[in-house]
Amino acid sequence: MLGTLLILFYAPFIASVKHSPEMAPLLQAMAPLIPLTCLQTIWISGLQGFKEFRWRVLVQRVLVPTTLIILLLAGVIIAPNFATLVIVILINAAIGVLLSLFFFLRKVSGIMGPESYDLREWFGFAVPNFLTSIVDTVLESVDTILLAYFAISNVELARYVAAIKLSGFIIMPQASFNAMFAPTIAELHSLGERQKLEAMFKIVTKWVVTFSLPIFGIVVLFSHSLLGISGDAFVAAWPLVIAFGAGQIVNVSTGSVGYILLMTGHQRLSFLNSLTAVVVNVVLGCILAPRYGAMGVAIATGLAVGVVNIMRLLQVRILVKMHPYSWPVLKPLGAALMSGVLTGILLYLLSLARLSIQISRFHLSLELGLVPVFLGVYFGLLYLFKVSPEDRIVLDALRRKIGRGKKGKMRR
């Protein structure tokens, strides 16, 4: 609520920083999103803490997006203007809050009872996490603030947004696995199951790398073609995609180091890491943005993400005496390298052909047609490399879990 009031009051000042006074009414209209988003995050995190991933996925990935699409279509039909868009977004956010609260209370109602808590211990864990969340939110906004402060042109802004949207797909597997792995870290750590925790840490890292590398390969190798879908003016953003992609793949390759620190009693160190990332991002951004524009901001952001994750990796190794790597992780790396080289050669041959035939859209379709080739070679090589015994344990556990879920549904 405090954040909402600050936005309402400082909206004109924020708009003046971007030299766009017309932004002030929009910021004020969108201010209610702050408490709505916070409430939804609380309920969704509660579901994650209880390992109710299916309800979390149902709300975040199915119900809320579907509702948004339906409301947008209705808004376009009834009154296609900017005010309608704002109203639709706010209504959809409110629906997301109610849905997440419903599923959370449905879970909690069956287990609530008289409990006693050590408030000092609880606050000792919660306060650093709270501060870390605030700093992480600031970190996500630093690039936007830098772009606005240095008055980057609208063309570069559009390219920047296109690049960051593409690179965001790289960390999707990590976000999904972290959501499942985070409660398990706390559970195994509290039970003193250090060996199981380390084994799970390595397996999860290997799986995250396995699913992230093909996305990274597609985003980097086909950056020209993917950006060209939105128009030829966006193709120039491909260096931004490379910079963001490099930072994200470093993030992915270090595994769940952030959650390992957080869930093993090093939450204060997590806060300092996030604060360091903000400082690195701001300092590098202020140095690079005036000279290189949006590219300078992208490099600063990528380096900040990479630096903080390498710090976390070293801290986990020193403090927790663990690391996320095992020899089987070389299999997806080798598969990605070989499939990337083959696809790169094919793309180079297509680029030579483009010099002789000026059919840009046809050429674009041909390039994107190589995406299945890249994926086929990658997963084919993984199949030839065979599944490790540790992976079989995970696969068998998933099959059993799915089997129990199906049986439970049949009984109901």
C-alpha cells in the first residue's frame, strides 16, 4: 500500500525523468497493480511452500493467462482504447489474487491448528529475505531506470525490449526446477540429509542445463530470424540478445546456488549478494550507457547477473561445502556444441544463398526451418549419450508421482 501511495504521489516526477509527462496518468492508473501483485505472490509462494505445484501452475500458467486473453478480446470488441487496456489488466490481476487465495486457503484449511512460533527466529529468517526481495526487484528495474535517465531513443528502447524478451526464455527451465527444488532444500537441510541434498543439487543443475542449452542455442543462433519476425528494424538488436543470453546462461549454469544459500541459513549473505549485483549494474551502466546506449545497459545487466551468480557459486562451495556439477553435465554441453556448430554451418550457407536471391521473407522461413534440425540433433545426441543412473532415479520418481496422481483422480 505504501508503494502504491508513493507511485501516486511521485508519478509526475517519474514521468519528467523520462521527459514524457503523458506517462503520469498511466502510472497512477496502474498503481493498484502493486498491492494486487504482492498479494498474489504471497498466496502463490504459500502453495509453493506446501509443494502444491499443480495448483500454482494452474493459476499462473493456465487460468490467469486464459482470463487475460478473454478479457482483452472482450475489451477490443467493446471499447478498443488505452483506458480499456488498463481496466482489463487490473481486473485480471484481481482475479489472479482471488484464484491464488482460493487454492491456498483450500490447502491450509485442512492443516491449520494451534502452533507456537519463535518470533525472533521467524523474523531473523524473514527480514533478510524481505530485504533481498526488495533489492532483487530494484535489480530488475535498474536497466529501465538507466535507459530512462540517459534518454535512450525510442528505437533503441524497442530493440532493447525485444532482446530482453527473447533472452528471458533461457531461464524458464531454471525457474520451473527452482520452484520444485526450493522447498526440498529446506526439508533435507533441516533433516541433516546433506548427501541427498548435494545429489539433488547436482541432478537439478544438470537437468536445468540440459533444457536451457537448446533454448540458448535457438535464441543466439537464430537471433536475426527471431527478431526479424517483428520487422527488419528489430534485427539490429541481435548484439543485445547475445549480451543478455551470455548473462542468462551463466545464471543457469550455476544451478540453484541462490536458493541453496537462502534455505541453508545464509539469508543475510543472499541480501549482500543482491546488493552487490545492484551496485555493479548501476556503476557499469553509468559508465557504459552514455557511450554505447542500450548496448551498454545490456552489457552492464548481463555482467551484473553473471558476477553475482559466480559469487554465489563460490560461497556455496566454501560455506556449504557443495558444488552443482557432475561429469554427466558434460553430455548436454557436448550435444549443444556439436548441434550448434552444425546448425551454424547451415545458417552460413543460407546467408551465402541470400546474397544471390533477394527474397528476405522466404529466407527467414528457411532459417527458422532449421530450428527443428538443431533440436533434433541436440536431443538425438543426448539419446546416444544415454541416461545416467541418477537421471533414472529422477525419471522413475516422476513416473511414480504421475502414476499416483492418475490413480488418485480415478478414485475421486
